[in-house]
Amino acid sequence: MAEMVGRAMRSICFFVIIMIGSVCAIAQTDTLGKHHWVISGLAGSIVPHRSEMTPLIKGYSFGGSIQWMKRPTMPKWRIYQRFPTTGFDLYFSTTGNPEQLGYQSALSYMIYRPYGKLKKCWYGMGLGVGYNSKIWDLETNHQATVISTKINCALTLHWQYKLFSSHSHNHLLGLRMTHLSNGAYQLPNLGTNQFQLSYTIQPKMELPKRPMCITDELPYYFSSRIISVQTACGIKETYQPMGRKYPVGNVQVNYARLINYQHRWSVGLDYLYQPALQKLYDKNLNQQSSPKNWQQWGATLGYQSIFGYTTFAIQQGVYLKTDWKNNGSFYQRLSIRRNCMQLAKINSYFNRVYITAALFTHWAKADHFEFGCGIDLFRR
């Protein structure tokens, strides 16, 4: 009991230091500059999404984040997204169970967008690299079947509400979710979901009003219709843990239609090739399989958010043809794509080429990460 109280007191002291540091750092910030340092205090807990995680949740988590945010500029996509702020986020937090779960940190690229007429509410999305100090180990930490690699992918969602403003600062209260997972690259991999309240004091990052020049010619990322084809690959592991890693490949054809200059909807067809199913057929069903059984076909319905040459997308898919039924009929894909504008200097046609990264899941269970490239065959 005394040890738990001591841990809680140390965590509270850390939280107070973060908040005092935030005030001191913000007070020295030049609010007229182009970039801003923003420091937040965090307090919450890991929320179990599987029954295996419940015994591992033994206390509250405390932490903080340091952000380097950029003042909005005037490209057309920022106008239609209501001048979001962008920058990098350095995150650190306890887990409430340092013996089995350790400590977590992450470095992510963040985009915050205002919503609502009064611009008091903001939501942020981030993607980056995370680190977990304690991992599953068969000899010393076999009960913590949560994360088995120290380096992981970090996904961040952050909702904020402006409580009040001073002459040069905004005071915001928010809810932050930070997810760490290796995407089944190595098992076991339940992943962690940190839900934490945040309190932030940030410099005002509002551009002075100035005349806008509206032209008839819109950038190509505002195309009303896009047909694209892409290919991607990844690596995944199946049970038993520390076993062989199998390649995963897929080809997608997508049609996207503009809703407005902020969002698109999309439909598509998927072809997936998963040699890892060979082991699952053998171990789970005691059946022999062939490459024909490792192929899967699917159809997707998606929703995209446009941030200039960068697009965030979520797809809900359904298997049209698959011999492996144990994962159910549905799958999901969270992805980000970025058009390769540097290649356009070689030839203008290359502005149709893009790179992509995605997390492929079956609901809350990650299946694999995939990385690839594609091309917009048609834009109008």
C-alpha cells in the first residue's frame, strides 16, 4: 500500500512540474513568431479493450507533451479546413503499472482542425513512432501479453475545448487518446490505449486578417473525381510468438468523389495475398492449404479528409471471396497518403504518384501494417 501511495505521489509531483514548466515556457514564447512551443499536462489511465488487459491496469497514468506547432498559412486547402495548425508532438507518460507495462513515449506529426462556428473546439490527429520501456517476455514478464516490441506505431486523437483566453494565450481542456501497437509484426500484440485529460496553455496562433485572392483554377487535390490504383506490402507474425514472419501483399483500385473541399467518399476493390494463412490452416484446422486458399477479395467504402497533398482515410471493407472465415466478414483500414510533389520537377505527370501507409485490422485486432505506392490514373 505504501509503495502505491509513493508511486501516486511521484506521479502527481511529475504532473505539477509539467504544468509549472508549461507556464514558464509559454510565458517566454513570442506570440508573434511563426512557430510556437506548446506544453500540456496529462492525467488518465490505460483503458482495457480486451479481458486479458484488465488485471494489468493497477493505477492512473500521468504525463505530458511538448509540441512545436506552426502558424497557419494561406494555401487553399488550409482555407477550406479552417486554417488547421500543424507540427510535431513529443509525448511521455507513465502507465500506472511500471513493473509490467513500464513507461511510454512517442514522437508524432499532428494536425489540429477547429470546428464549430465559434472555433472553441479543436480535434487533432497524429501518426508517429512510439516507444514502450517494458515488453512481454516469456521468462520475466509473461503475464503482460500487451506489447512485444519496444518500437511501435503511435496513433493519437486529441479533442480540445477552449475554456478562456487571455491577451496572448488560450487555455484548453481536452481528452487525448494515444494508441501504441506494432501491427502484429511480432506477437503478442494487444496494444495499449491511453485515455487522458489534458490541460494546455498555448500562445494564440491566429493569422491577422488580410484580403484573399480567389482564382478559378483549383489545385488538383480538389479534383471532384479520382480513380487510382495502388499496391502495398507488409510483414506479419502468427502464433506462436517469436515465430516465422510472413509477407502480406495487396492491390487496390479506388474511386473517390468529392463531398466538399474538406472530404471525399470512396469505393474500391481489394485483392489480398496472405501466405500466413498456411500456418493457420495447419495449426487451427489441421488442413493442408494451397496458394489459392491464401487469396482474398474484398470491397470497401471509405471516407477521406483532405489536407493538401496529404490525405487521411478510413475504409470499411467486406470480404467478397475468402476461404479463411475465422476473422469474420469485415475488415478496416486506416491509411495516410502523400503525393510525391518532388518528382513533379522531373515530369509533371509524376504529381499523380503517391506513397501510402496503412493499418489493416479486424475491428480492435490489428492484422498488419502495409506500405506502398500508387498512381492516380484519372482526375477531373
